[in-house]
Amino acid sequence: MSNATGAAQGRPRDTRRDAAILDAALELLIDGGVEAVKVDVVAKRSGVSRGTVYRRHPTHSALVVDAVAHCYRSIILMEALEEPTVDEMVEGISLALAEPRGRRLLRRLVSIPRDHPKLFAQLRGAVGTPDREKTIRQVLARAAAQHRFCADTDLEMVQTLFSAAMVAHLFTEPDDVTVADVRDHLFQVLRALGYRKDTR
């Protein structure tokens, strides 16, 4: 009997255990970084055996990546919009940055590219970071085509400073900010960078 057949005839996988494992790993990551995600601790916190953790996430990297993706999918930006406007982009980002656990996770992820470059490459693939960066670049380009920026505006620099403003918000503002707080802040940044909602 093949493994696939055996799995099909066995008991269905317990999705509550899956979520408990990922939640435990995520909290360890947020609180202590990549090194704090220990299989023994994850198993104890989630009420499963080490073997159960390893069957679902065979390596330490897989466990970390899956835990991040588990949370990140719920706060991913602009996932349902093909060509978001600036307003829609800002709204998506504001929803993400106003989610307390998401804020804590994003702060932790800031250090991963430098400290764990190979792991970061896996994370980028899992959560679609390149696509999101491309989307923001396209949103700004469409806004420029609609004359919402001056003709000589350096859009690459606008994106760099806009992204820097998001990171600064994560580290300088409390985690109980509202969506409206974040939205107002991001539009202030865009206006300072030359964005005009009214082209008249």
C-alpha cells in the first residue's frame, strides 16, 4: 500500500493541531526570534508530540516559514485586488499595520534578512513579498500617470521612503493603533512626497 493510499484511509488530519503548532511557533518567533523556535517547546505548548511537529514541518526552517505564512496570509496586502488605487493600497496596508500580532511579527521580520538570509529567501517565496513590492511600484506609477505626482518625481525614491515610513511606524507607534491612525499617517507621508489626491 502506498503512503498516499494509507493517508487517504487513515484519520483526517486535525486542523486544530495544525493551528496550535503554528501558533506556538509564531509566538516563540515573535518573542525571541528564529533561535527561540524549538521543536520541544512548540510540541509542549501545542500539546502534541515532537513527532507530530516533525511530520508536519520536517525542518526548523519549514516550521518557521509555515508559522510566518500562517499569520501573514491574514494580513497580506492587496491580495484580492488586481490593480489597486492609492486609496486601496493605503487601506490594505493600514489594515495590516493595525493588527497587533501582525505588527509584532513584522517587527521581528525586519532583522531576518540580515541575520538569516537563506531563511529570508524562503519566506519571500512563501508570502509573496516580491509581488507585493511590484504592486506598490505599479500603484505609484499609475498615480503618476494620472498626474498625482509631479512629472519629475523619482518614484523609486517615493517607494523607498514610503516603505521606510511603514517600518518607522511599526517601531515608534503603539500596537493598539487604529486603522484610521495608520491611514492618516500614510497619507501624510505620501503628501509630503508630493502625492495629490486632487489633480485639478
